[in-house]
Amino acid sequence: MRIPEDAVLLRIFLGENDRFGGKPLYEAIVLKAREVGLAGATVLRGPMGFGRSSRLHTAKLERLSEDLPFVVEIVDSKENVDGFVPLLDEMFTGSGSSGLVTWETVKVLRYGKW
């Protein structure tokens, strides 16, 4: 039986066109998470969504969309996520991008070699 561990899920909502340091912001976030040794990060691309402006972004063929929604998910210990959030603040502030970050406690089951 695997025993669940407490962890934090950091979910970052942003747009495809958001940039930081000459590259997509979602890419910069993942590379920074890797650089500081976080457990892992995944980027999810959304085919449809809207945000603060209520402007609909969609990947439908009849309407070529720009700035599709992206979500970066990072799961790690509370301590490691606490240390990463100031770096995330710098990336959003430095890029002038807007986004939404959610943070929730999760249970993690680990399988395989750790």
C-alpha cells in the first residue's frame, strides 16, 4: 500500500503569447522550475478559454485564434513552492503579462523509483 504524502499543486494560467526573456512565458516558468530543482512541471494547452477580458480564445478552424490558454502545473513540497513563488512574481512583473495562479494542497502517491 502506498502512503499519500502532502504536497502543493501550483497551477498557473496564462496566454500563449505571454513572453519573458525572449521566449514564451510558459517555457520560461518550466525552465526556471527545473533550474531550481522542483519535482516537475507540465504545460497543458487549452483549445478554448477566456480570462479577465472575457475575450474568447479558441482553436476552431473557422476562426484562427491567437493567444490560446496555457496552464503550467507544478507539484512539489510546500517549502519548495514557497521558494518558487517569488521567482514567478518576478517573471510576471518583468514580462508585463497577466495571469492567474492557484495553489492547493494535494495528496501525492509515488510509483516507480524515487
